[in-house]
Amino acid sequence: MIDKYSIKLLIGTDYPILEKIRCAERLFNVYGRELLSDKAIMSLLEIYRQTIQQSWIQMKSTGVIAECTDCAANDGGSCCGKGVEDHFDVALLLINLLMGCRFPSEPWDETGCWFLGKRGCGISARHVICVNYICKRLYSKLEKSGLRLLQEKIVLETDAGFALEESIKKWLRNKGL
Ligand code: SF4
Ligand code: SF4
């Protein structure tokens, strides 16, 4: 059963991350199978998955992944800090569960984002603030044409994520949540 407390979590982000994770997991346990057999949701999920993949391909070819790996290994990679997880709402967490991701019960690095793992970000559906973030180091070191192409992919990814999130929220509202 999903209670009214959970419904509030669907709307806002102002709750501790563990509560939002537990709420998303409850929704996934109750409705996950049904959501994954809904053709409209599945189609949006697949489009989103493809746009995420295209962003990663572009990040690799532009040199972002190599630069960030070096930054994380040698300069402490300052961008996935503690607190970014607070921007996630339950719907985005639920999308990650639908994409096969699972959340840690505690952060791997207590100074880092909850979803940061030993090998970097541990989730598929990242928040728009993560996806959009291109730091000064990347701007100064990487080809502008590659970064422009990356920004085009990022727009497609965030648009697809938004469409899916809105559709899932509507789906849940139709369930009376
Ligand atoms: S985005 Fe910038 S700060 Fe973050 S890991 Fe990459 S190079 Fe480092
Ligand atoms: S990219 Fe992943 S690990 Fe980094 S801040 Fe965003 S969600 Fe957290």
C-alpha cells in the first residue's frame, strides 16, 4: 500500500534522500511490473535510454570521460559532492529503478553524492544539474565543437527524461496517488 506520506514525496524534493529512496522502492515494488508493461511508458523509457547512451558516446569522443577520470584520480574530482542527491525527487529515483539501477543504503564516500561509487556515477537517470554540468576545466581543455555536439545530446537527454518523468507522474496520479 502507498500512503499519503509517499504521495507528498512524489511532488517535492524536500525530504531526506533515504526516505525518497524508500518511497521510490515501495512504488517500484507495487507498480514496477505494471509500469514496465505499459507501452507508452516503455517507449519513452527506451527513447530516454537511447539519448543517455548517445550523451555518453559523445562524452567519450569529446574527451570528457578521460578528463573526468584524470580529475577524479589526481585532483579529487570536485563535482559529485554531497548534497547533489537532494535535488532528486521520487519520480526520478523510480525511473532509475525501472532502468535496472539499485541504490546504495549509504554513500560510498561520505563527502560525495549518495550515488557516487568507486567507478563514478552509479545511476543511469542523472539529474539535469549533473547532465548539464561542464566545468571550467572541460571548457578550457576540450574542443569547442565537441562540447557543442555534447550540449545538443544533453538537450535531447534532458527532454526525453522530462517527458518520461511527466508521463510517470501522470500514470501514478491516475492510480489515485
Ligand atoms: S566535470 Fe570537471 S570537476 Fe567534475 S570530474 Fe570532470 S573535470 Fe573534474
Ligand atoms: S553525476 Fe551521479 S554521482 Fe555525480 S552528482 Fe550526479 S547523480 Fe551524483
